[in-house]
Amino acid sequence: MITSVCAMAAGGLTTWLVVSRRARRRDERAARGEVIEVPCMLRHPARRGRWLRGRMAVGPSTVAWEPRTRAGAEAPVPSALRLVGTRAPSWREGLRVNPRCTIVACDSSVGAVEIAVMPHDLGHLLLALERTATG
């Protein structure tokens, strides 16, 4: 019993260290002005409201969707994203996406798009959306 608890604690600590290290590296690359990939989920109007896994390539003048599944690749790439607002996921959405994430609502060339992103990456996405809207 004690061995199981110790193993679970060690696994949790290792996971936390790896995730925080990746976030720190992403922050450092963003500070240097490089394009970074922010893991997220996207709700696209062409896929009837399904959440699609992927990444947003975020940089000083770039915001681009990179799908990680075939379903995401079939959806047209949203361009010219314009920030509308942010919100917390509902309890039902929390079953599909991480309930700790923040949902960023955007308008695009294909309609209303929502992006679910974790709190440590939210700043990168909002800054990039703000830059592309003003630039």
C-alpha cells in the first residue's frame, strides 16, 4: 500500500515537472520572438460543434491552426481570427475539454470559432490575437 502511494506521488511529481518545464521553454521562446505552438482544442462551425485537438502556431505576426487529427485536417483553416471574449467552460464542455481551461471566442472567415486553452498558455494566444487584429 505504501509503495503504491509513493509510486503515485513520484509519478505526479514527474508529470508536474515535465509540464512546467515545457511551459517555461515555450515562454522563453516566445520572449525571444519565435513562433511557438500552443496546445489547444478548437470548436469549428464546419464540424458541427465538435472539439478538435491541435495546436495554434503563435508568433509576433502569426496565429495559425495546426490540426492533430484527420477530422481537424478536413475542416477549413480559420483565418483572420478576431477576439470576441473569454469564458470558463460549462460543466458539459468540461467533459470534452479540460475544465481548468479558458475558452476564447473568436470570429473568423468561416464563422464563430472557439479555442480552449490552458491558463499558462492563455496570455500567448490573447497577445497574438491582439497583435493580428491591430496589425
